Amino acid sequence: MDMKELNAKELTKMYLTGAATLSRHAAKVDALNVFPVPDGDTGTNMNLTMTSGVAELRKQPSVHAGRVAQSLSKGLLMGARGNSGVILSQIFRGFAKAVGDQETINAAQFAQALTQGVSKAYDAVMKPVEGTILTVAKDAAAGAERAARKSEDVLVVLKAAVDAAEESLSRTPDLLPVLKEVGVVDSGGQGLVYIYSGFYQALTGEEQVEKETKLSEDAVDLQEFSQAKAQIHLKTEDIQYGYCTEFLVRLNNQLPFQQGRFREDMSRFGDSLLVVADEDLVKIHIHSEQPGDVLSFGQRYGELIGIKIENMREQHAHILSEEEDDEPSIESPTAGRRPRHPIGVVAVVMGEGISEIFKSLGVDEVVVGGQSMNPSTEDLVKAASRVQADHILFLPNNKNVIMAAEQARQMLDTPSSVIPSRSIPQGMAAMLGFRMDESAEVNQEEMTKALSLVKTGQVTFAVRDTKLDQIDIREGDYLGLANGEIVATAPSVMEAAKHLLAKMLEESDEIVTILYGEDITAEQAHALQEHLQDQHPELEVECYAGGQPLYSFIFSVE
């Protein structure tokens, strides 16, 4: 069967089948994830990225092949997650730009579009690494170009791309020693092979035979490897930049945007940097030790949306603990596994110190997020699915996360409830009222009551000049918020904190807990603690390193 050109219907079918093929194998791709550091799950991230692209495609059907490609590209950009997801979005963004004006796509145009997609993907990466999805995409495009010089059949060119991608994938361990050491191929490259194989299947109806890549006689078989994730070969302490930070900037001309300059400036905050830009949107992915600084820098150029921050050290430690739990015991086949509880708790927090506090109070799973870093419903569902419990309680700890928690509750097979905590102090108060020996109903009632027993104070910074409730606010000033309302402003963080506490404290208050953020030193925090105790000797004042971004201080007043 010869195919001289692709029409919109055929291209749409390719995209849908490619996404479905990846989705079926996402768990296998997850199991391969080893490079460069634990960064979520590659298969899951690529699958979610493709799912977003397909959703946009379904919303914007077209009889014009170029517009079909553009619809997928738009959806991929908005839904891109993780390094591999962003790179994937750029491959198809370049493809879409190449064929945007084409009502149908011939073999030569198809091959050239794959090549342009590779160029876009490489441009997006600060320091491209060979032996990854980039290499597989490049080799696939080169294979397609070679075939297009000899044939005008789209199927021949596409088959050449698939074959070249598979051959390239098998060579990735020769380019990345860590892959050979562990005995696997690159996870992102494997995901791309599944997508391209789905493309070919869509046009031929042939089921692609999945190839297992044997690296050596003692290499880990892909089927077996799904039971022993590659991250176990890394050490948690070797992770230099601990927070995987992703977000979009909706440009508003606050500053002139130049992608190259922006990428160079952003590179000082960490590594694994990806910056991709459209006419009015910029997508950023970076591994950083100070995610708050990254967000503040990005906010200079416009509005932040789609923020996602993950603690990779915590992810890695969790993976290691799961592997230890799964080790068989000579004494007992269930020894070392997590015990099942009547009630499990999932809490949304930001800051390593705050995370530890919640865990010490009995939280089973922490989801990194909060103000301007809202986790998705899926993030909450995944966290809850890791908890061994008969009933799940969600602590959103932010008003903007409550609805996502409610959606997660509805999606779970396990019975679950949402404690509508709107702040970190409310979440802490709720956990202090948690009793494992009580029923889920009693806990829900008592923990919800506890929310009203605490006042929340927060100190952050102003991002623009404004006037609220007769308070003049200037960009860069520090703001004091009492239960979400701005009640104080000052040019210095310490002044703002003192003004806020002065307005919050009442004679009946007994305990103040200070959680200081990543931009505050221990000396500053303890100086504030001493000031408060001098002014109010009757108060019990506790001080902890919260490590949270964006908020210099969080106060709990009871």
C-alpha cells in the first residue's frame, strides 16, 4: 500500500494511536527512569503531556493537516510535565511549525518536519545530553530524511523513522554510562519509540512487535526491571538540586522577553533547565535548590500559572523505602512492608521543614504545593494510592487546593474525606486533633473543629504597586497577611513580621509558632522570637525552620 500524503484524518489517527500506545506502556517507561536524577516518572509525565495534547486535538478538530498538528502542539505545551514532557512538546511544536500551512503532508515534508522538531527540542535544552530522548528523536528524523530521498511513500519514511528510533534507543547505554551500569535504555527515548510505533500502527493496522533490548548476558530484562526501579542505583545525598520546578509565564510585557537571555539568566538557579516559548507563553522546567527564587525571577516577566514543585530527595527516599519494603524476608514474607492503618492522611505542604513537622504529627504522604504551587487532582490521587489505609483524609492546607482534594476524593476507590484546611497552621491544628483509635467520622468532625481554633499569619512580598483597603503597597515591599487579609506593609521583612504580629495578637492568645522560610536565617528568626517574648512574656513562642518558598514567615497563633 502506497501513501503519497497524509491528510488531516490520518494525522489525527496517528496522534491518537501514538498517545494510546504510550499510555499502555507508561508503567514500563516509568520503571526505566534513571537519568539525570529522580524527577517524577518519565512515562507518567510523557503520558500526561500527550493526554493534554490529544484533549486539545479533540476540542479543535480540523480537515486541515497543518491545523491538526498545531492543535496537538498547543495542548502539549500547556500540559507538558517533566524534562521528557517538555522535550516531547517541542518535538511536535517544531513539527507543527513546519507543516502549519499544509492541508496535506507528503513524505518529504513529513521527514523535514521531524527534523525541525528535533531542532526545536535541542534549542529548548540548556545543555543537551546525548543518549536521551533527544538522541532518539534526532536519529529517527535522520532515518526519515534518508528514506525520503529515495521514496515518496509516507509509510516507507515513517517505518524508517521507527526503525532508526529503535536502533538509536538500543545505543543509548553506550552514550550514558549510568544506563549501562544499571542495565536499561533511556526512559524518554523508550517513550518516544512507543509513540512513533503507534503512528505506524495507525496507518497500517499492524501491531508493532515490542523489542526487548538486551545489553549483555546479565543485563536487566525490561519486564523484570519494572519490579526494581532504576533509581535504587542512585544515592539520595547525591542530588545537588532538590526541587523539580515547573511553571508557565504568561507574558505581559513587564520586561522585554528574549528567550536566549532569559535561559542564560535562569541557568544560575540550577540545572536540567528547559525554556520554551510561544507568542505569549513561556514554559520553564528546572532543578533548583531555591524554587522561590526561580518563581520570583519568572514573575518579573508576567503572570505565573501551572506551577508544580516536587521534592526529588523525598521522591527518591520514598522509592528506596518502597524497594526495601518489597525485599523478601526469610523470617516472614510480609516483613518490612508498611502496616495498614484504619486511617491515612495526605497533606499538601511546601517547605522541607514543614513537611517534616507534618510527618511527625502523623501524616502518611506529603504532596509538595500550596499558594501559587497548586498540585493537580492527579497528584493527590497518586499520593493517596500509596497510603495503606481503609480511609483517607486529605488536608489541602490552602483554599485553592480544596476543590482538587474534593475531586481526588471522588476519584478514589478507597473511602476518603476532605478536612477543609486553608493554611499550614490550620493543617497543623487539625493534625494535633487526629486520633488513630477513633473512627474516620469522629476524626473528620474533631479535625474540622480544630481549624477554627488557630489564626494564620503570613509574610510575603509585593509583586506590584497597588492600594488595598486604604493600604498603599509598593512593589518589593513586604506584606503581612492575617487569615489571608493584608493588614500590614513595610520595606523590611522584620518590620512587616512585627507589625503583623502586633495586629494579630490578643490577650487570650497563649501560643505562637514561627515557621521561617528559605530566605530567612536562623538568626533573624530567633531575633523575632526574642522580640515577641520580650513584648509578651506570657506567651509560649516556638520557632522552626519551615524552609518554605514565597513566605518569609508563617505564624500560627492559638
